[in-house]
Amino acid sequence: MGKSTLLLSLMLLLVFPVFLFSAQIEATDIEYTLYKGKRLEWTFKARYFSKERGDLFFGKDVVITNPYKGLKIKGNQAFYYQREDKFVIKGRVRLFTRNRGELFTSELVFFPGRNLVVGDREVILKQKDLVMRGRGFIYRLDRQELKLKGKTRAIFSM
């Protein structure tokens, strides 16, 4: 009995740590909040969330919010690459800004640590009496500067 218990204990000690580090994490209806000091930096909400391989995280029906900077991003899917501190948001993406209107696209990349949101897909930007279309954009959160990159057209209401 003693040898079999020792053998079983050794097997668990060798196998269990490997299981812990390779296990996939899954959750539904989650909210993750990040604070810097006492200030809310951003929140991440998802209907479904999983930790994939290595530093890759995945979410469905996501909302990323930074109330301090007046930013909210919604999308069907989001991939977060922890090492690069980068979100790739795909599928019916909507970016809401405090002062620059609402932007619609199919994919964008958000770098929280760099205060930068970029995209290279077709874009529609709606403001009060203005609709702009273009291909690609750069939004610098620290400067509140939004720039459409190419093939830009504007429609004004007068």
C-alpha cells in the first residue's frame, strides 16, 4: 500500500502542474476592470471569454470602455495579445468617442498602453451633421485626434 500511494503521489505531482499550465480557461458573462491607482483605466466585458494558448485571450460580444478618455469599443470578437498589450476587435465594430462621434468598421486594433486605436478597413464616421467615409484611421487617445487615412468622402447636412 505504501509504494502504490507513493507512486500515485509522484504521478500527481508530475502531471498536475503540467495540467494547470496547459489548461484552457473559459467563462461566460465576465467583466474585467483595470485600475491605475484609484482611477479606472478600462473595463472589458464579454458574453464569452477564454484563455487560449500562451498569452492569447479571446472574447465574444465584447465591450471595452475607458471612461476617463471617453472611449467605448464594441465588437463581435476580440483577441488580446498580452505580450504586445494589443486588442484586435473584429466583426461589426463600433467605436464611440466623447468628442469625435461614432466610428463603424469591420476590424480595428487597440493598444491601451500606447493610447492608440488604428484600423485599415473601410470606415464610416458619424458626427452630428456629418458623415465621413474612408479607408483606415488613426485615433490618438491622448490628443483626442482622429484621422481618416485614405479615399475619404464627406457628406454634410446644411
